Amino acid sequence: MNLSDPSNWKDKLSNSQQLGGIETSVLDNGAGRGVRIAWINTGSGLRYKVILDRGLDILDCFYNASSLAWISHSGTVGPQPFSNKGIDWLRTFGGGLLTTCGLSNAGPPNADENGERGLHGNFSNIPGELVSIKQPDLFQNDLTFEIVGRVKETTTFGPSLELTRKISGMLGSASIKVSDTIVNKGNTPAPHMILYHINCGWPLIDQETRIVWDGQIVPKENDINNTEFNKKHRFKVCAPPLEEHNGFGEDVAFIDPKPDDLDQVVCGYANDDLQLGLKISFSKTQMPWLIHWQHWGKNEYVTALEPATNPPIGQAAARKNNTLIMIPPGESKNYELKLEVITGKDVLDFK
């Protein structure tokens, strides 16, 4: 459906919302009771749910009848700001198409002379402040939409990072653009790590779904624990459910990705049987690492491609090896991601 040509819909519509747009609401049941959300319908078959009270991350995501995202057993859970010790983060991890890890720690629980941090940091459990919503207006030949929110990771007398997130798209386009700006609002340098946990599940992810990326796997200490499946397939093919991934079993690759001539890293998934895929693009300069997580447990069947500033080794280890980013007072960091659904021949050609 070509919405950019007004002759296709002129005099046939009363309201742009008939084709798509943004609708906000509040959940009224279960563990997510009271959570503010925004459903975004792109008018292309792609629709997704932004969790305003969980840092404007994205949970559910569908293309036509197919789910693209993995949803954990817990699903939507209200923010719990004090789930920041040890592995408490897992208690509220809903999975979803996008869970942001950071803003000052990505990786395991860790501690040093600068403090103690839980798994993957605080961001995912911080409610966002809704700043603005822009709806599409076909009658003004404006197909664009966006939602903007602000998230503050702050403590008195300590680091104070503020993220402004814009999620945007265009009616008729099966793509999502996420643009983040992180500013140090404090008066001392602030430690910073960010990792975008892009979690995909069935039916997009199935045995033999191809995993597309280009680059080099950087060896790490526990690589010897990878399954026989990945020793053979080198993180390029999705496995069937594996007994060895029940519980805490997993395979993880730290990838130094290869960018194109425009500094863009392109990766994603291609399900040739469904002729359905997800293409992920980001700047190598902004995020020099791509982490690939696989957890093929029974009834917890998920994989994630994760653009990141650092491998998920935690703030203490990043400080020790001199890779920890410090944002000076008043300065900022910018990150952009694009997620695009591909179908048909584009899937088969995605290598």
C-alpha cells in the first residue's frame, strides 16, 4: 500500500487514525496494573507497544500475524526502582523487542570503590516522563509520527544522567527508529555504558532461522562452555530447544562488527521459510560492539542481537581495563537504531 501517493486515499478517509498512529493507555490488570503504554500502528502491518513506565522500551511487536519479539514469563511488570541488587533485574525483565541496559552499568553485578551495581543497571526500572506525541496527518501530506520521553538516572550528590528518547516512523513503512540523547546533568564526570537488548522469539526465530552479521568474534574466558551446536554453526543459525539451555544455560558471542562505507553496522535475522526477517542498523562509531545472546531453553526460547558501547562485563571491569566512558558535566552522547521488517525476496537476499 503506497500511502505517499495521495491519489490512493484522497476522498476515502475521515481520520488518519484509520491507517495508523499512536494510542496511549493504562493497563488495569496483573503485574502491569497502572503501567502507562503507547501502542504504535505504522499502517504497514507493523505494530508495537512502548512501555512508558519502563524507560520507553518496547515490549510486544507484531508484523501482520507474526510476533517478532520474545515475551518472558512475567510479561509487562510495573517498574521496581529498587530491583538493582544482584540479579534482581531478572524478576522484572519482560523481554520484549527492546530492553535498554545502562545507563551506567551493562553486564553482571559488580562492585568497586565507586559503588555497587546490579545486573544491567537501573534504566529498565525507571518510569519515563512523556514529553510529546506527534501524530501523522495525511490531510497535510504528513505521514510521520513520533513519541518523545525523558528518563532520569540520578542521585543527589552523585551521577545524574538524563536520556531523551524519540521513537519515530512513517505510515506505510515497516520500520522503527530509536534516537537517544544522554546528557550529564551533574557537576562531575559520570560513568556510562549502554546496551540495547533486542530480544526476538518465535515464529521469527525458529530452528534454521539465519542469524546475519559480519565481523569477528572476540574470544572470552568462558567460550569453551558454548554448546556443540554453536561450535559447529558459529552463531549463524538458530538452534532447536536445547536441554543444556534450561535454567541459566546460554551461549554468548562478543562481536567486533564490520561497518559499511557509511559507518553503519547491519545485522538481523532471516526466516527463509516464512520469508520474514528483521534488519537492525546502527553506527559503529556510536556503538563499537555487537553482543549476540542465545538462550534456547524449553519455553524460554529467545535470542538477542545487542548493539553496545562495551561488552557486558560491568562497570568495574570496564573501569579496570580503561574502556569505561566518562561523560563530562554538561556534555552528551547520541545513539541511533533502526529496526526494519523485511519480507519476500529481501529476506532471501539478506546475507
